[in-house]
Amino acid sequence: MKLALGPLLYYWPREKLQAYYEEIAVTPVDIVYLGETVCSKRHVMRLADWLDVARMLASAGKEVVLSTQTLIESESDLKSLHRIAENGEFAVEANDMGAVHLLEGRKAFIAGPYLNIYNQQTLDLIASLGAERWVMPVELSLKELQPMLHSISSRIETEVFAYGRLPLAFSSRCFTARFNNLPKDDCRFLCLNDPDGKGMRTREGKPFLVVNGVQIQSALVYNLIGDLDSMINAGVDVVRISPQSEHSAAIIRLFRDCLDQQVSRESALQEINSLLPEASCNGYWHGLPGIEQDLIHGSMQAD
Amino acid sequence: MQPEYKLELICPAGSLPALKVAVDNGADCVYLGFRDETNARNFTGLNFDASTASKGVGYAHTKGAKVFLALNTYPHAHGRERWTNAIDQAAELGIDAIILADPGLMQYAMKTHPCLQLHLSVQGSATNYEAINFYHEHFGIRRAVLPRVLSFAQVEELSRGTPVELELFGFGGLCVMVEGRCSLSSYVTGVSPNSCGVCSPPKAVRWQQTSKGLESRLNGVLIDRYTDAENAGYPTLCKGRFEVAGETYYTMEEPTSLNTLELLPELLRIKVRGLKIEGRQRSPAYVAQVTRVWREAIDQCSKNPEAFFVKPAWSAELGKISEGQQHTLGAYHRPWK
């Protein structure tokens, strides 16, 4: 089982971002996805800068993948997409069918979690177009994944989002700008102030969602460290950890140790609690509402 | 020879009576779904079985209207036959086009029923011409329904890059998220538009009068709380009030409806092919009212786009039946973003 670090979903100052990836370079992560996937206005890193980070990580032995924007609306978004798709150096994760259209038949690609691959026929189709790996939509469960992997005829790796705040929804409206009473066109990049997004609570004070520019995430942290065995048994090849502003390196090490059986599942479950920015959830994997925590497979095991 | 350009008015039919009044009031096309999770309005008491669908197709065709069938959810590995059977049935019923989101189903439809016209559903999340052309090249889709997130300028730009006809939402419920890319509902309730055809389902809703006001909850999560002076709205997840950094407000969107009447001349100018009215879950009376207003508006605008203006009577009529009694141009008008 390989470990992947998903694309950074937040907007960080350049220095923080570079320091972050220098730290990642010395972790036991196998694959690193890079690039801005949330908002096309975010610009502290140009493609050339991402390529510098990519080369640094590649020289540290990491497999590097460049991720494309999820919401491609304008001609300038398409131009950026072309530049990523046509980079001659690194693999590309397609997060929109427009990206698949540019990549198919030309270059092996990774089918990202937003392509809505919900069944084996669509998975076979995407594989036939050149996808060598696919990332399962976050809302799918183990029970829904199993028959897909049983019956596909293609050879394709499967990756599952296994740790981090869930990217739940995208809009063209910027919710951070809305919070600041600013129009998106004059957003002043205030999302730079929220390294882990901006928390949204219900009116009775319960952590609910997180505002991250045009993206809405779960406030609870999706955490499948207690479910690694079921992933291995189902034939999952890669687990994805989503970046957060602190503790990413420790989380990667814990997942690695857990997979290598250097720590027990029980202690891993206990240890990860101190690294979570909020309580955890694992409902989707267990066929429940995503917000829920399946106690039998999750934290109860720690008892 | 190119057929003459015409903007089609496409109206929702959640039931046979709604279909009939839509046709009678001037819909060029109606769209409907079967009574299960194969479509994105999978609500109890709504939609068609084979017999009512057959009657509906007969009624519409006799009066010169087309019928589109929405099969726009994503089938899971188990039970996909329900979707493929529905496609077979559509071909048998003489449905004019099926509206699909799942590429695997498009492949099935294209191979099994090559004459069946395919439209790309809004649930396909195609917001750029490269994505639309992908579906066109692989499956021969004739038309794409655009998510309600593009500005009008972006729609116009997109229209230049594809031979595929475009259909836009003109009136009704407003999804603030990109359709097909929203799992908020499954996060809270376990069912989502993508996989089950429902968002914020009624069975998960609880209303409770408390000392702090009337509370609406979805699967236990507090979506909003209303004082006696406030109108309580259906607890659609993205239209609740939540608290961010000490401020409680509609963090994602107010309860409001999309209304693009004033954009009609522009839509005709760039030759948008379909104008879609949302609301298969609404009553026949609603469908009749909305269809009547839009028929009149489209006819007037088609005759003389330069002189077109939105009649106050139309706005008043639509205002009465809009969610939260509010209208917005949504993303078509850039400052909304």
C-alpha cells in the first residue's frame, strides 16, 4: 500500500508552502500531488514555481503528480489547464472532464476524485482512455467499492481519500469573500489568513463545515486509519492524506508505521487524536452519513 | 440547410397532470423522471411509471411537444440494471432525448440505442467546452445543460468553443454549488443528488418549536432557527444560517430563486437552445403559472428582442411563487459570486 499526499486545498503564503514541502520531502510518503485545485485566482505559486517544488520532491524520490483545477470556467482557466496537461515532465491528475479530454490518448493520467466514477463501467471507460490510477469519490463506501474492483476488466490503481477534512462541495461563489462582504472579483485574497479554512458552526455551536474560498469542507476530519485493513482487503493501492497546516509529517509517519505494523491499530488510533484539528468521522466508508463515526470499526477499537 | 433557430421552453413534469398543464400552457418540451433513484428528483409521490410515462409521451407528442427523460444520477455497481432498463424503456416509449450524467450509461445508450438522442445533464458538471466536447466526441451528445455557476460572459465564451447545443436554467431553485460536485447532503443524511437523486431529503427533516424559536434539523443537525416574525423555509443544507467567526448569517446562500427573465434577449443573441424551468417537485398549478409567464416572455422577446422589457406583471406573478419570495440572477450576474 502506497501513501499519497493530496493537493494542498488551502491558500498559504509562498514561504510556508515551500517549507511545508521541504518537510514532506523527508517523510515516508510515496506520491505527492501538487498544484492549485480550488481557486484559479490564487496566484502566489505559478506553474514554474510548482515545477520547482515538483523537481525538489522528485529528487527526494517522490512520485510527483500535478493536479488540475476542479472548476474550469473561463478561457484563462483552460489556458492554465493546457499548460499543466502539456508539461512534459510529470504525471497529471485530471479533476474535470475537460482535463481528461486534453490528456486522453496522449499521456497516462490519474482520474481525480471529482470525476464522479461511481461504477465499474465508467471506471473501465476512464481506464481505456489512459487513466492509470483513479481516486474514489469521497462519498462512496467500502461496500460500494468492492463490487467495482471485483468486476473491472482494466488494470488500474485505486486511491482512497483516507485522512483530512472532506472536500464536499464547490461553487463559483467565494464563501470567504462572502464572509468578508466582498465581491469575488475584489476578494483581497483573505483566504490567506485561514491556513486550515474558516470554521462554520451550527447555531448551537457544533463544528459543522469549513469555508475554503469556493470550496466547502467538512469540519470533522475524515480519518480511516482504523480502516486500513479493510482497504487492503478490498484491493486499494494508495491512501490519500490531505494536507493541513500542522502535523502532516507526523500523520504520514503514523499511517506508514501502521501499514508496516510498527504500531498497533489501537495505538495509532489513540496517537492520531492529538494530531486532529477537530474530532474525526468515518461514516462514508461504512455506508453511513459522512459526518458520523462508525464506533465498531473506528474509535471503539482503541478501547 | 440549418433549421430555423428557436429557443425551446423546457418545463418540469413531476406528474401527469403537471405534464399536461405544461404542454397546454406552451412548453416546447417537458422533462420527467421515473419513480426511483434513476433521476435527481427522487421524491415520494413524484414521477412516472411506465404507464403514466406512455400517456405523457402520447399527450405531449399529439400537441407537438417533446419529452425528455432525466436519468441523471450515477448508478452504483449494484443495481445498475435499473438505469439501463430505464434507457431501454425510453427508447421504447419514443422519448425525444434522455438526460444523462454517467459516462458509462452514455456508452450503453449509444451502443444499444444509436438513434436515441443524448443530453448531458447538469449533474455532469460540465462548465467548459473541453468537457462538453469530451462527451460530444465519445457519445455524440446533442445538448449540454450548464451548471448554474457560470456568469453570462462565461456562457457566451463557452458557446463559441463547442458545436453542442446549450441549455440553461432560467427559473426556479438555485443550486449555489456546482451540480454533480456537491456531497453536502450525503455528508449529513447519507443520500446525495449524485447517488440517490435527492438533496436534504424530507425524511431527514425535523421541525421543533423551542424556547429559542422554531428549529429545523436535518438528521439532527441544526440548519436554522426562526423567530415568530420570520418565514421558515425548507431546510435545504446550503440555505441555512450558520455561524462563522461569531457572525450568524446565510453562510452559503439565502433562500432565493433564480430568475433570468431580463437576460432573455442575450440568451437569444447567443442562440442558447433550451431554457429550463426547475421544479419537478412543484405542483401542477405552479408549473402552469410559470410556463404561462415564460411562454409569453419568450414569444415577445423572439418577435422583437430590442424592444423587450420585463413586464411588472410577470415579475409579480413569479415573485409570488418563488422560494423566499426573492429573485436573483445568480451566477449569470457576476457580482453574485
